[in-house]
Amino acid sequence: MTHPDNYVVGANASIEDVDLEDAVLTVKGRRLTEAGAEQLAQHTLTEARHRNLIPGRKSLTGGSTHSPRVQFRVPEAVATQAQDRARAEGKSVSELAREALLRYLAS
């Protein structure tokens, strides 16, 4: 099986659906079938999960476990302030919120 690291999609690439029953596409000299495409997709997904690339960033918990997600709603003005502050500090809103929650819980 081809390793996912061997695929590079350039900035100008276009990705579109292809009917593999009609189109002839080859991978390493062999015709790609629907079954082969599904197997390649599953392998790629498994490898990505193994590397903890899906979803989002690396685990905050450590190891191969995914970090729990906490979501909440805020007024639009608060969201805008958070985005502005995060941008100014070179962080994501998630990082900003996580730091604020940790400070609050430590107090």
C-alpha cells in the first residue's frame, strides 16, 4: 500500500469526483478501482488517526487519547473581542479560552 506521506497536493491542484468505472486512473502502474480507492482511503484515515491528526491538534491529554471538547456560546461582541485578542497574541481563540479557563480554575 502507498504511504500517505508520499502524496503532496499543490496549491494549484484541483480535486474532483471521478467515476472509476469509466475513468482509467493508475496508481503505481495498476488501475485504481472503487475497491482500491476505498482501501486507500481507509489506510490513509487509519494512518492519520494513528498520528493523531484527526480531529484538530495533538492531544492535550497526551498519548493517543483525544482531548475532550468544551463548547459554549458567547455574545457576538465577546467573540469579536476574543478573536481580536487571540490574533494580537498570535494564538487561536481555543488557546485563549483554554488559558483563561485554567487561570479561573486555579484561582
